[in-house]
Amino acid sequence: MQARGRLAIIGTRGYPSYYGGFETAVRRLAPYLADQGWDVTVYGRRGAVSIADLDADPRVHSVETFGLERKSLSTLSYGLSAALHAQKIKPDVALVMNVANGYYLPILKRAGIKTVVNVDGIEWERAKWGRVARTIFQTGAKLTAKYADSLVYDSLEIGKYWRGHFAREGHFIPYGGEPHEPLPFGEAFPPGSYVLAVARFVPENSIPEFIEAAREISRSHNVVIVGSSGYGGELDEKVSELANANQSVFALGHISDDVRLHSLWQHAGLYFHGHSVGGTNPTLVQAMALGAATLARDTVYNREVLAEAGTFTSPNPSSIASNAIALMNDPDLRALLGERSQKRARDSYSWNAVCRRYDEVLCDQLKRNA
């Protein structure tokens, strides 16, 4: 096998890590790129990397850098320390995740490092950020548009946004989903009996609305909530209070065990996906690959991903509750949606296709660096 070149991945919590969508992508992408001949270095955060993970590929170099663990400063501070380190070791190409790291693209450019930036979602529209943070992200996006050598959008709608607002073209590469053989079920509630929500506890993921809807849904069906804010706060407290006061509501917190999480999706009666901003959401794609019947918040992004494989609802708590209850009472429709989801994930969102496309884009930048 011919060596490709040296690659640095900047902007995730590291390899291997189980925190979110970027980390899931890197767990699949880094070993694949090593197979293709890339010398891969992934920058990460202390305490976020599973150093004892037996599934970790030893060919992937994991480098922890310094940063501040603050909600509004962590991405910026870790991105800076990673960029400064990359400036010293000079990889051929850097795959940069998140436009917040756009501030550091000039550092990489001066070092002669080609950059491919996954722009992620439209962070400055997220309700969790205040005015200052939104300005920081929007400025990072402008710098990304100016300095990045190549862009990656995870959804076609995000691509339209960048063409319209920043006059930049890019490459459409979504997230992948991992199918799985039937998994055992070891929870305290029966399989098929529950409405499942899996999300980070932030307002734009419809968590406040789902909490209210869960009060009604739990009158006739179990409700299972997986996730946390990562920093504690009001939504974490409200979910805990709801579960403590209602024996039909189960709050499981953040789950880093993929097998357990995949089992919950496989055996769910219904999966509620409340994400309202961003592009192709990796949580949704994974749920589809596992055959979960899905009720999603009605957005252009969720419709792009699900197409005819899901049903949609407004974010109003009463609408979420009534739609969820109606679907739970219609097993034939849920079975049909599950079959459609698996087929769509297999046809349009496979990890092999995703990784192959990243390799092609990175190789294109490597050729330009020759």
C-alpha cells in the first residue's frame, strides 16, 4: 500500500471518544484513512479520550492539547492549542471540524498546511448561545469562507446556505449509520413499550417541549430519555425531576456504550428526534440504520434525511404528545417506517461511502500540496 501523506484532525474531543457526532465520525474515519495509507493524528482533550478502549486503532496517533473546559471557550481554546501544535509538526493536510476553528486557519495556512473544514451546522442560530458566542461563531464562519482550502457540508441544505451567504462551494458528505444484528435487551422496561428521545439537553433539540409532552405520553406509554447537557443545568434538573416523579419515565443520562444505545434504538416503540438546527444529524442517521420508527421535528434538515421514512411534528408539546401516542397505537405503520428507515440509511448513509468520500477530498488537497 502506498503512503498517502500526513493528516491532522482538529476540532473534536479526540480519538477514540464517545461524546457526539464529530467523535463518532472520527472513530470510523481515522482507521479507514489509516487503511488508505494516511498517517493520522487526532487532537483531543484530556479526560475525553477512552485510552483503554480495546477497539482503538494503534495506528492513529492521539494528541491531547490544552484548553479551558468552559461552555463558550472549550472549542476555541482547544482549537488554538491544536493549531499551534500542528504548525510545529506540519502535516500535509488538516481536517478541521467546526467553523469556530476558522480563527486558526491562517496559522495553518502560514505553515503550508492545506485545510478541509467540516462547517457543521449553523451554530449562530442555536438558542444555547448568547449574543457574544453567536458573533464568535459567525465571524469564525466568515474566516472559514475566506481561508479554508476546501469545505465539507453534511447536508444539501447547509450547502445551499453557504452558497447563498458566503459564496462558497463545497463537498456534500453526510454522516453514516451502522446497522447491527438484533441485540439483547436488558432494561427495566419492556421492549417496544417506550418512546425514546436521545439528544444533548439544549433548547434547539426540543428538550423543553419533549419534557412537557412526556407528561402526557407517559399516561399510556413508557418514556425513555437519553442524554445530558454535559455541564449540568436547568434541563438536566427538569428531566431528573420528571423521572423521579413518574414511574413511567426513565432518565438514563449520557450513554457512551454504543451497544446499549443501539439496543435502545432497535427495541424502541418510537424514536423522537427533536433537533431543529444543523444539517444531517448523526443521531438520526444511526437510529435509521437500526430500524427505529421515527417521529421528527418538522425541519428542512430532518425532511432531507428521512424523506418518506419518517413522520413529522411541530415542536408544540401537545402535537408531539398526540403524534407520538397515535404512532405508538399503530404498530403496522411503525413497522413500515422502520423498514423504510433501514433501506434509506443503507442506500444513502453508509459509513463506507462517507469515509471513501472524505479520502477523495483529502487526496485532492494533497495533490495541490505536491
